[in-house]
Amino acid sequence: MISDVKKLIELAEDKLKYLNDMLLLNNELNKAINSQNLDDIKSILGRKQDIINNIDKIDKEFLPMYNLYKKVNRIDSIFNTPNNNAEKSVLKGILIEIRSTLERIKDVEDKNIEDINSAFKNLEDKLSDLSKGKKGYIEYLKYYTPGSYFVDKKR
């Protein structure tokens, strides 16, 4: 069972590394959103998707192993057990850090969504202004454009 805890620690550390990478990418994404650089946004979203896929692979391996560990030790959560060995303490610490990192990622993503909504609102306002300007221009042309005349050259 100790080797299972070591494997859980290894998987949790890998997940934490990917989550930290995700947090950095979210901060980069925020900068790209604010500068409205669509190429950077597209690139960052692609890299984020790769990280999400890697985290999914880790979770597919981690969760069954963790559930088996809980079942064998008859516990609801590793947090409900005493720290009677170093590996359990390390695993608990990593899981706490994962939770903290996920909360920071959520905060940054909420800010990104806010910034995107603000950018869309600004774009919507600009398009509305352009549409009003176009309607005014068309009305102007109706009243102030002389009719078309054909002027024949004298030969």
C-alpha cells in the first residue's frame, strides 16, 4: 500500500505541475485579451487544451487508485486520517496545494471572462455607432445627391 501512496504522490505532483502551467497560461491569456491580440489568444487556448488533456489522463489514473486506497483503508478521504507516515502527509500537502491552485485558476479565468465580456460590449457599441452612422449617411445621400444626368459630348 505504501507504493500506492508513492504513485499517488507522483501523479498528484504531475497534476500540480500542469495546473501551475495552466495558471501561467491564464495570466498570459489575460494580457492577450486586454491587448486584443487574437493570434496569441488562439495559441494560448490551444496550449491550454493540451494541458487539460494531460490533466485528464492523470485523473483517469489517479482517481481509481485513490478510490481503491480509500476503500482498502475504509476512509472517506485521506484528509480524515491521521498523519502517521510521511507519505500520507506529503500527499495531503500536495492535494491541498492542488486545491489552492485550482482556486487561483478559477479567479484568473473569471477575470478573463469579465474582460472578454467587456471587450464584446465595447465592440457591440462600436458596431451600433457605425450602423447609426451608416443610416445617417444613406439618408443624407437620398436628399442631397442630385439625380443622375447624362451629358452628351458635342461632336
